[in-house]
Amino acid sequence: MKSHVWRPLFVVIGIVAAILLFREFYVPAGFGSGEYGFMYSYHNQNNQEIWKSQPLKYRDTGKQKMHEYCAECHGEEVDIRTEDLHGTIACENCHGPALEHPEDPDHLVIDRSRGLCLRCHTLLPYTTSERKRIPGIDSAEHNVGEDCVDCHNPHNPRLEDM
């Protein structure tokens, strides 16, 4: 082969070798896709014990059926939820960790802001993803300056009694 072919080939081989050498020294030994392949993406197996020692913050740990803990005191709100709307979402997704729930309900802060709803309901142009199943609004056009809870019941948005 002529030298104009060999030189770029050596450059590419050198770049690949440099990347592999950098990876050997920079990436921890336990880092990888694990026994399940890419199902759970990459993680550092050396950190598993650190994560297991972290204190729990959420009540919905799979041991209790979703919403059971909240229904003990907030049964009415849990009952009006429907499975096709917000009923499939754990209460803690919007209200925060239940283990931080104060014993005195007067100290409970409930986020009723527009931004909380827009985390899921901002209109996004992803026509090929599952995200399109969530009704989105154009926040620059739809009731600007008002909170969603002024017109919608967040536990069942189709209810008219707000």
C-alpha cells in the first residue's frame, strides 16, 4: 500500500490504542453491565454495598401495595384516582418521600405548583416514544400564570368539582 493509506490507518490505530489505555487506568475494575447485560445499564459493582447502606426515604418499597400507606389517612384521595389516570403513579412521585411525612399534618408542605405538573405534562414532540401517551400542554399558551390545581383535581384530572 501507498503511504497515504498507511499514515491514516496508523493514526486510527493509535487513537483506538490510546482510548483503550486510558480506559484501563480510568474506569474502575467493577464497572460494567453486570450479569444482566445492558438491561440495567452500566453500574459500578464495587458501589453496591454503599447503595445498600443508604437510608430509605420512600414507603413504596414493593413490600406494601402501592398507595396502602397513604390510604390509611388519605383514603378519599386514593379512592378517587383511576388506573387510567394518576392511579398508576405512586403518591410519593408527586408528594415526596413518605418517610419524611411529619407526624403533625399542619407541618406538611404540599407542592401545588404548576412546575410539578409540568414535569410530566409539558408538550413534547416525541411521536415515537411512550411519552406521547401522557397528555401534554403548551405551557406558554395554556392558562399562563395559574396553577394547574386551580382548574384540575390532581388525583383525578377529569373531575369537574374543583
